[in-house]
Amino acid sequence: MKKLEIGTRVFDIRWGWGAIVEYREDFNEISYPIIVRFDGKGISTYTLSGVHSMGDSSPLLSLTEYSLENGGFTDISEWGKPKVGDFGYFWHYETKDFVFYSKLIGIDSSSTYKYTMADSTGWTYFSKEVPGWFLDKMNKQI
């Protein structure tokens, strides 16, 4: 899982909105390295999966506001993953010398070409950052 950045806004149904203020570096699988300061309601700690205490059967820390009636929970493991509406780079093979930059309009994980850009073409790969292999190729050409 990609580590959430300090300052990332998160939601816990019990405390409301807060922000990640620190990661403890001396943690193990069952510890609580994520420290969140909730707006006017104090500080709480969480596991890397967003669980608050050993007795919890599910994570409580979410990237979106949620309720028991309406749902809306977004697992913190979704942070940084591509989503429809993102702008980024599309490509098929790292052996080619090109990428396309466009808006992501669809994701179909069951397809070989699972990322669809604004012109409705499907692509194998998508990244919000310039792909490292592409930068390497461009640097070699200079």
C-alpha cells in the first residue's frame, strides 16, 4: 500500500474529519503508526489498514465521509490509485518511445486495455506521474 502523505484529510465516523499528522517509524504489523488529529476533537492512532483498535472488525479511517445509512466509505488503501477524472500518461509497452497525456475516462480491470483515455482508446498502463522508463529513454537521447 502506498503511504498516505502527512496532511492527507481522512474521516472516522466517530470523530469526523481530521488530517494525518505523523507516522511512527518504530512499528510492526500490529501497531498503530498512523496518527490523526481530528478537527477540534483530539488525536487518535490507526494501523496501516485504518483499524483503530484490536477489537474492530473493519477499518474506520476513510478517504471520504461515510454513514451507516448511506455508505460512502473509501478504504485508505485507495489513496493514490488512478480514478476516473485523473489526468495522466497512457502507454502499452515500455519498448515504445511514446506516451500520451490525457484524461482517464474509464477503468475496466477485466480488460487487457483497462485504462480508457478521453478519445475512447484503451491502454494497458496509466500513471499520474511521467513513467520512469520514459524519462530514462528521453535522458539517453540527450
